[in-house]
Amino acid sequence: MSKNILITGGTGFIGQQLVDQWLQNDHQITVFSRRPEWVAQRWGGRVTAANTLAQLGERYHWLINLAGEGIADQRWSEARKQVLRASRIDFTRDLADWAASSEQQFECVISGSAVGYYGRLSGSAEQQTVTEQSHAGQDYAARLCQDWEHAAKALAPRTQRLITVRTGLVLGPRGGMLQRMWLPFYLGLGGPIGSGGQYMPWIHRHDYCRAIHWLLDSEAQGAFNLTAPEPVTNREFSRTLAGTMKRPAILPMPTPMAKLAFGEMSDLLLFGQRALPERLLESNFAFDFPSLAPAIQDIRTRW
């Protein structure tokens, strides 16, 4: 059955893929974006573009809230931190206010978060392992995610099901984290960061989108880790990426250099979480790319 879908963050690396797939299934889609002209050009007028909440006058079956400035796009100055909070927390609160004032009643709301929710973890694999039942962390990224999820709870009265997706590193061709790493590794300039023992919870974009569709079509609610079932350390990730390109991975970035280059944001590189998709696996979701090497190989063929 065709659905009327509202998506924020629809022009991003993940959002564009979701919109393309929904169009193939004849859904009616509204993309909330600061660039409505770009939206019209990207999809040839097949989707509705809105850049203010006041322009949203319809009833929507599904709300997918993935809006948020890139957390690793710039150093975390105090001004940048405010931008990150406003684009996630303040905007989600505004969405909830709009949903209440317009008396929306969604079938499902999916709102974004990240595995940073669990905080800076280090040590053994066991010490870095988290599931949806694990406690939240206390560092900046963890508090950002917690506040983001708390803001989304205001949407609960307006929907039959509220789902929070705690996303890992989304891998795919010509975008996301790999967009920055591809050329250095292709030139043989890549290597592990810091100790290399920190885990990198990742997911192929293909599986991420499949999981979103799965959740929308299910009866699920609550928090879900959107990560592959086989997380790897930074050292393993570097070795796999370089090996796929048949390049060495011999130029590590020591911890002091990472801290000097990225400031507080270096926490994202030097610490990690071995985040497992426990709830997806319990719901019998089958990953097409559970392991990193086939995922990287697939991405390379599509680059």
C-alpha cells in the first residue's frame, strides 16, 4: 500500500538512497530540506520539497527524522557544538511541536541517534561491547545522542510506534566516512589511528536501508542499533580497506597527532563501541553484508 512519507535529512548520503527506493514502490514523499530547488532537480519533481514546517499541510503515515549536521565535518568549537545540538535536538523539538499543532497521527516515526550514545569505550572486546540494553555514556557525543533521543520522545503521543535508530558508521560508495578515506588509502597513505584497538561499529548502506524498511513494516518500537553483526577494530578496518585496494596500510596516526589535528572531536577516532545489533538479530533480520571484507569489496565495485 502506498504511504505518504515525510523525511528530514532526505538529501543526505542515506536519505537519498531511501527516497530512491520509496519512489520505486510508488510512495508519496515529502523531503524537508533547506535546498528545495536541489530536491526538485535531484528527483525531477517526483517528490515534494518543503523548507519550513509551515509548508507541511498533509497527513503523513511515516515520519523519518534523520536531520543533523555532520558530527565529524568540523572541529568541535563551542559554536560548532551549538550547531550540532540545534540541528538535532532543537529541530526534533520543533518537529514534535508541529506534529502536535497539526494533529498528526503517524503509523510510525523513526528518529535518528548514533552509537555514540554509549560513550567513549576502550579496553578489551568485552569492555567495548554494547547492546541496546547498555547504559548511556557521559562524554559530549553521548550526551548529544541522549538529548536527541529525549527530544524525539515528545513525538510518542503522535504515533503508534516510535523507533530510535542508533547508527554506526554507514559505508557506501562515494559518500559517508569512506569518501574521506578512499583516496588516502588508495594512495597507500592509510593506517590505523591511535592504538588501533578501538572498535568501529559499521554497516553497509544497503543493509541500513533494508533495516529501515524492515522496521517500518514490522511492529517494532524502541531503540535499535543499526550496525553490522561483526564489528571490527580500527586496525582490522584499516587492514581490510587497504587490502581490498591492494595497498599497504603502514602510516598510522598516533594519538597525539589525532588530538592535535581534531581536538575534542578526536574522541570519535580514538575510542569506539563494539555495538551489536541485538534487537535486529532477535527479530530475524538477515544482513546481506554481515562481514566487512565483502562489504568493502562490493563498495569498491560501485565506486
